[in-house]
Amino acid sequence: QHQAMKHRLYTLIFPMDIYRNRVLLGMKKRGFGQNKLNGFGGKVEADESVAQGASRELCEESGLSPTEEPEKCGLLLFYFENDPVAMEVHVFITRSFAGQPQETDEMRPEWFDIREMPFEHMWADDPSWWPYVLDGKLFVGRFWFKADMVTITRQELAQVGS
Ligand SMILES: CSc1nc2ncnc(N)c2[nH]1
């Protein structure tokens, strides 16, 4: 019968400075996605909500702490050749946060103009869904990657909900 696919839960959060049309990205200094610019995030712990996990990771990785519940933007599902576990990435933005961006062991934070995103240094799927984040349209995106984690063999992207 049908073998259910396992999903591992992740968060991805983007601090937005709406007054200056900027988004904070982090240059990953080690581990998964090393040398890529990305939002902040990671795995969700057992004792926290997905939104709490996003806030925790942002604080740990950038020094910024959200002062309101992060806003849900969308859901990304990533599938990899020869890997039975998919990544289920819950995407958030936060417009209200305390602190100044700090470089950490994990990340070197840097502000970017939201209309000049450094996609050449980001994950290959990002240009597909980033416009939905900017338009405030809730989205679900599914991306199938080859083992190189760069080549996308199939993708689906839809606006959903309200
Ligand atoms: C492995 S495919 C992938 N694309 C991504 N985009 C943005 N943040 C991530 N963590 C991503 N992972």
C-alpha cells in the first residue's frame, strides 16, 4: 500500500525593515546551506510552536528578537532524490523586533533591498516564492531537487487561503 513520506519540520523567518524596504539575510558560515544567503531558522523543538521556533532561531542566529508573533507567509516542501525524508519549511516574516543584527558562529547578517535580492547567492527555489512574500500572499510551494541540491526537476507553487 502507499508508503507515507516522512517530513521534518523547519522554520524560515525574514526580518523586514518596511520603512527602508530592506530584509535581513544571513550568510550561513557552516553546516547545511553553508555559503548561501538565507533567512534565519532551523528545526522546531518538541516543546515549542512553529512560530516560537522561528523566533528562537532568529534570536540565536542574528541577535534580533521578534516583539510580536511572526507572520505566517507560506509553506515550502522540499523533496530530494534518494532521500525519503522531505523538508517541511514554514516561512514567516517579522516586522517588529528588538536588538541589532549580530554576527554569530552560524550567520553573518546583512540588510538587502527587497527589490534587489541576491538570488545568485540563495537557494535555487527562492526566486519562485519570494514575490509571494513581498505581496503578502499566503503560498504553498513544492520543489523536487536532484541530489546536487541545486537542480530543481519539478516545482509547484500556489497561492492559498485568505
Ligand atoms: C534544500 S532546498 C532549500 N531551499 C531553501 N530556501 C530557503 N531556505 C532554505 N532553508 C531552503 N532549503
